[in-house]
Amino acid sequence: MIKRVGIVAKPKLTAVSEDLPAIASWLRERGVEPVFDDETAKLTTAGGIRTVGRDDLPAHVDLILLLGGDGTLLGMADRTAQAGLEVPILGVNFGGLGFLTEVTYDELYTSLAAALDGTAPVESRLMLRAVIERDRQPRSEHYVLNDVTVTGGSLSRVVEFAVSVGGEFVARFHADGIIISTPTGSTAYNLSAGGPIMHPAVHALVLNPIAPHTLTNRPVVIPASDDVLVQPHPRGDGSEAYVTFDGQAGERLEFSDTVRVGQAGRPARLVRAFTRSYYQVLREKLRWAER
């Protein structure tokens, strides 16, 4: 039973300032406590609403109502995984593409009511845990819903990447970078880099070299159960390497570092819209298969 709903809006999204008190009132009328994160609370003058930090929100609620775009959802999925929880996320699109936040503004209350009474479709989406290791010791940890990307620097972009999968050496790629994508992320950077679309129900990853200098280095689909290790190697003076997580955070790598990517212990749970299937979303959002 859902007793508390966390409400998260895209930072500085003033368009929702009038919606926030209305949503809070709607929830209270149904015996559900609204909980705003601190940043969202700044977007409204409504009083008497419980607030917590955005990082702490997943531990205090049973459902997250997210008002924003895909980037806002990726950040909240990360926070939910960091907390070791599977709190469902209902994303209402106030952004651009809205591939993950597929519920429209007009469907907000219908979808929220379905989530409260347990009739809304909820999908489990594979998440990844990425650890940067230095001298075989973990240095930092990140969770991602879309992808982990290791690239060269902006001025010296070509770096060699040694990749192993499931403890077995795969190849040394001469490329601008390597994308390790989940099925959810297959329609993001992976797709732009020429990789395949994978249905979210497929339990696999895509290993996709970015602009490889050998035409035979093509994307490959690998088991999600196998860890992927990527170690960058310099090619000439001034070489640099970076790693980014869902395009939301990143850091510079030393050439002694290894990026270890594996399946996270818990999936993300996304509340879907009743009105459209995954294939319909592909057609509407990506103009997939249109002539």
C-alpha cells in the first residue's frame, strides 16, 4: 500500500509551480502524504508539506512522482539504487524527448491513480553498477540506468581501450570511446553511435566502440551477467581518458585505472502509461520505421 508519495521536479522548472499544491491536495484527499524534495519545495509557496533532501527521498516514500525529463529520471534512478531500494518511479514528461518520462501531462492524475491502486503497469529495468579501481582498490562507485561511457580527451581523442568480458579478454579497441549500454540505454547514446535497439525485457548489454579506427569493430551484444572491464591506454603524449555515467556525472581517469561495470543488485522500477506500448513509444518518440 502506498502511503507516501515523493514529488520531484526538474530543477528550476517553474512551469509546475501551480501544479505542485494541486497534486499535494489531490494526494491528501486520498489519504496519501505528499513529500517534496528540498529543491522542488522551492518551486511553490504551498505550506505544511514535508520535505527531505533529494538524495534521501527514496528512503522516505513508497512511490516517486517525477515531473521533468529523462535526465531528471536518470538522476533519481541513480539515487534509488544508491539507497538499495526499488521505489517505483512515475515520470511525467516536462522535458524534450521524454522517452523514459513517457506519461504526458494530461495523463498525470489518471496514471497516478492507477499507481496508487496497484493497477498501473510497472516495468523492472536493468541497472548497472560501475566501480573505478586504482591499484585493484575501489575508488568510486556509480549506478546507471542508461550507460557507462569511457572516452579520450577533447584534444587527444583517440585512446586504446583494453576490454574484458566475464574475465575473458575481448579486444584492444582503437576508438574515440567505448559505450556499455543497458537495454534501456540502447535508445540513447548507443543508438546515436550506431548501436542496436534492445527491448527492455532483454537481459543483455551492448558493448559499442565509438568511431572505431577499424571498420570490423562493430557493436556486440553480451550477457548482462558478465562483468565488463575497460582499461584505457595512452597513445602518444597528451592522451587523456574520462568516464561518464548516464551523461549525468563523470571524472578523469588515470591510465592505471580500470572501470569495472556489472549488473546492479536491484533494478529500477518504472511506472508505464496504459495508453502506449514500447513499440509505439519508439514510433512516436524516435520516428522509428517511418518512411
